[in-house]
Amino acid sequence: MFVVHLTYLVSLDKVDEALEAHRRFLDEHFAAGIFVAAGPKVPRDGGVIVASNVERTQLDAILARDPFAVQGIASYAVTEFKVTRIGPGINLHPRLA
């Protein structure tokens, strides 16, 4: 499982201009079962995505297509962790189970 920390590199006005495209990107990967949670940080200087059911190389390729990445709006720091407990309803990639 992965936690992706996004850090905004531009003003919030520029973030907001790309937000709808970013949300469509998120929707696509929620529907594919890869993203399991996402939202803005508080304070709003970036965001967080939790991903599962994906290998690291695949995740990196997915994140490179995020409109925030394509437009230079955010940087990404990815942390992988070994899941030892999980709530009901979360599906894990077989190598993580």
C-alpha cells in the first residue's frame, strides 16, 4: 500500500484552475480500484492519496499522468508501507495480503 503526499508548487489560484481535471484523474483511478482515499492537506498546501492494488512502477506511471504533475502544479513523495491491519471493505493487491 502507498501513501502519496502532494505538495503544491504554485499558488492556490493555479491549483484551482486544474482541480477539475485532477478530480477526473482521481475518479478514473478510484473506479479502477487503485486509489482508496484522497483529499487536501490541512492547511491546504497539498494533498494525500492512498493507493493499493498496484505495483510501485505502475503507480509512478499513473501519477505522472495526473494533470497536477503534467502542469507542474505539485510534486509527489510516495511512501510504501506493509499493511498489517486494515478495515473491512478495502481490497489489497495479492502481494500485500
